[in-house]
Amino acid sequence: MNSLPGPRGLAPGLVAGVTVAALAADGGGFAPTSWGWSAIALLLVIGGTLLLGGGRRLAPVEWALPAMLAALAGWVWLSLAWSADFSQTVQEGERMLLYVAVPAAVLLLGSRSRVEWLLASLAIAITAICAYALAVRTLVPGRGAYQVLSTDPQASFRLARPLGYANALAIFAAMGILLALGFALRGRTVLVRALGSGALVVLAPTLYFTYGRGAWLALAAGLLALLVVEHDRLEALASALAFGVAPAVAVLLASRTHALTGRPASVAAARHDGRLLAGAIVVLVVGAALLPAGLDRLRGKVALGPSSRRALVVALVLVCAAIVAAGLVKVGGPRAAVHRAYHAFNAPAPLVKTNASQRLFSLSGSNRSEYWRVAWREYEDHPWLGGGAGSYQRFWLRNRRNSLPVLDAHSLYLETLAELGPLGLVLLLGALALPLGVVPAARRHPLAAAAFGAYIAFLLHAAIDWDWEMTAVTVAALVCGAALLLAGRGADTPSLGRTTRGVGVVLATVLCVAAVAGFVGNLAAASATDALDAEHLSTAAREAKHARRWEPWSPEPWRLLGEAQLQAGRVEQARTSFVHGIRKDGRDWELWLDLALVSRERERQRALSRVATLNPLSTELRDLRGSP
């Protein structure tokens, strides 16, 4: 970027960057309130832009992305008719409003000439969030920087803040690495390339401290995709290797800080190692920032002819083939490699006691094969329509073979098939594949390769984790997809006509009203939960009643109200609230458990029997059956 664009040119980048950064800071955008406020903000941007006469006319392939996502959203809402979890389906539909609004806003505001600033804003947002996470890890260790999950005994030292889930922060950082590398390779000015190169030194150790294995695989696939789309692949590969030196040194130094990679003898030891690492990273950032200027000078002195290039490519291919062959020989051949990988994937994650870095070299799927087994069984039970959006958790509780309290299937595509059937999967894949179709035209833009690499990394990582539920990650990926569509656009298109803008304003208004209604209800339910946890019982009851007015279909406000009444000693009122909740949804095992707590004899046994049907491995059920 030779200079910053004008206010209109800044708009798409600011919208994208601020949205991603704000969602990431708000727990990764996992909570319903997060996608509520963000959807409202984006829909207001869309409506305001159209109302003021702005908005570019979109090509058919550009319209297709928000249209396909809107069709998927419609199918999600339609699944209310057969869903096993009505309330969760409503929340899935509310999240889809955000995923429709993101590409619509970016494509309406954007143009091919604004792609560079759009991707720069996204890269800045990701780097800023990762810099914060890394600073917390190195400068103030032990203050909530780590992930705490009862389902993963290794999670206590995995960097997760502020997203709250280490694997989400891992793929977030991996996407940032690919975007930063794109700017280091193809930025218009030395300053831009220096900033991209320096950002890599911050992003790489952030990825390392998450100990997310899938994100490293996704990063490798994204790098390969980036090189495939690059015009001068050999030069891009050589430069990428040069830019990778400083980040690699940063990761190596991070791995040697034993007080940060294992359980430290004291907080003082962790703080000491953290400050040393932070100082080293600052020095490496400065050195990396100077590298683009040095490479520019070197290019002027070294020029490879066609024969030398071909020889170098052949040598690289032979080296890669030799490495693969040596690895296969070491493990006993291809069949033995597949056999060992399969058994390692299905084995429990090894218990790491001294150095969390050892987790990176484990092939364990951390129970994913079991999550996927249950998802496939749900699809087999509902092969045409699926169990309804958001139904996986309840199906898991009924059919699990261990006591892990899982929310999602850890695979976007398999979970979509299980919950929404083949049509839902087709709509999802159709929407996500649209940006890939314009890559041949988009590669004319110097940063298309970086956007493509980051998008591929997300698509692959989403197959093995629940990135879709972490809206900060998914919104970042949708921005990359929209950037590819804009990069593939020819000349900038004219503004929308008055009729089209009018229809758009009406649609944005309707969706915004729906998003506001959902946000208010979710906010009241969240406030009731927080008040209940803090034992502010009158506030919890008041907020639960407020949520009940905005979410009349949901049993959750009744459960929260009943639990507040129970803690206040109003047992009969609590019982009445639990019964009302069960009438809303008789498949909510928590309500049946609560009812058992306030019931006696036959009614208590009936409630416990329902819990045993809906969640047979419930530890709460076992405790209650063991009590009089």
C-alpha cells in the first residue's frame, strides 16, 4: 500500500478487521451474545450503506456466496420442524445471520482495488490478538492465559486467551501467518513487507504455545496452496524460507523456556523466562523487519536462468522424495505407516508431565474417532433430514461410551451431515467452494495467494475441529473468501440501482430486528446465569423472567428461574418452574435432573429414569441415585 485509501476505501477493511478483533476479544465469538451484537452491527452497516446510496453491484458469483449461506440459514431454521433440540436450533439460526451478513457487507463495500487494505486489516487484527495472547503468556504468566478444560488433562498449559479455546487460537494464528507471509512476499512497499515479516515472529510462537497439532497441518496445507497459486513459485519458496528463519528461531527459543512449557517451580521462574523470551522476540521482530530490504538488494545481484531454475526444482523434488521414502522405510513401509497412524489416532492422548511440547509429536486424535462415530450414527438414524441443527450434543449424551461432556462433533462437515442431512451438507460445501472457483482469475492480484492459503487452512482445520462455532475464526475465513471473489472481479462495478437498494434495506431491517430479539433474549439468559453463579438470586430470577419473555420457546429461562428459586429455599416454586420447562422441552436432561432434586418417591424415580434415558453416563445421575 503506497498510501492509505480514502474513507470509502477504508470501510471494508475497517468493518472486517474490527469485527474479527472484537469477536476474538469477546471469547472468540463463541457465546450467543457475541454473534448477536456482531450480526446487528454488520446488518446496520449494510442497511446504512444501501440507504445512503452506496453498495457495489455484485457479479453473479459474488451474489452466490451470501445467497448460498442464506439458503443454508433457511435450512437451519426449517429444521426446527424436526429438531431434537428446538432451542439450540434457534441459536444455530441466529449464528447464521452473522455468517450471511459478513460476506454481504464485505462484497457490497469492497472492490478489487480495496482487497489489499481488506486483507491488511484482517492481518492486523489477527496479529494484534496474537500479540496480546503472547504478551500475557510471557509477561504475566499464570493469569488466565491458559485453557482450562475438564475434558483435556493436558489443557492447563495450552495458550487460549482471549479466544478461550487453544485450537481456535492455533488456526487463528496459522491464518495470520499465511496472510503476513503474503504481505512479506508481495507488499507494494518495503515498509509493508517489513511489517509482514515482523508479524511472523509474533504469530509463530503464539501458534506454538497453543500446542495445536491440527493447526500446524493446516498451516502446511495453506503454505502449499499459497505456493501453487503464486506466479513465481520458486522465488516465493526461497523468500518464504528466508522469512521463516526468524519465526523458527522464536519457536525454538520458546520451546527451551521450561518454565513456560511445563509446570514451573514458581511464578517467578515463569516470569523470568517469559521476560527473556519477550526480549528475544522483540529483537527478532526488528531483525525480520530488516530482511525484505536485504532480499531486495540480493535479488538485484543474483538472478537464476531457466536451466538453473529447473535444476533447483528437480533437486527440491528429489530431496522431498528422499525424505518421504526414508520415513516410510523407517516405519516399515506404506501399509505399516497407515496401520501405525490409525492406531495412534485412536489411542488416548499421552500424559505429558514435564514439557507440553511433547504433545505436538503425538498422533492421537484426542477421542475424535468417538465423536465422529456418534455423528455418523446420528446421520444413520436420520439419513434424509438429519437430527436438526444443534442436535449433536443431545445425541452424544445418549450414545457416548465415555463421560466426556462434548458439545460438537469436532468436524464441521460430518456434524452438518448428521444435523442437517445431505442437503445441508451440499449447501455448506457449495457456499464454501464458491471462492475456490474464482482462484484462476483472482491470482492476478498479488495477495490472492495469501488469501487462498489462509482460506484453505481454515477449510481443512474445520474438518477436524469446531471452528464453525468460534465465530472469530469463521468470520476471518469468510473475509478471505470474499477477498478472493473481489480479487477475481474485473473492473470495479457500478453502484446498485434504487430498487435493489430498497429491497436490500428491507431485508437488512428484517434480519436486524430478528438479531436484536435474539440478542436481548440471550443477554438476559447470560445475565441470569452469571447472577446465579454469583449467588445473586433475586437478580438471577429477574433476568430469567426477562429471558422468558424474549425466548418463550426455550426451557432455559425456566431452568434458570427454578434453580434461583431452589437456592432461595422456595422448593415448590422451583418445582413448578422445572415442570413448565419440561413442558417446553421434555428432552432436556438437566431439567429432569432438577425436577428429581425437588421431588420424592415415585416422581423422583420417574425423573431419574428420564435422565438415565437422555444421559445414561451422567455423573450427577450416579450421585443422586446413591443418595436417599
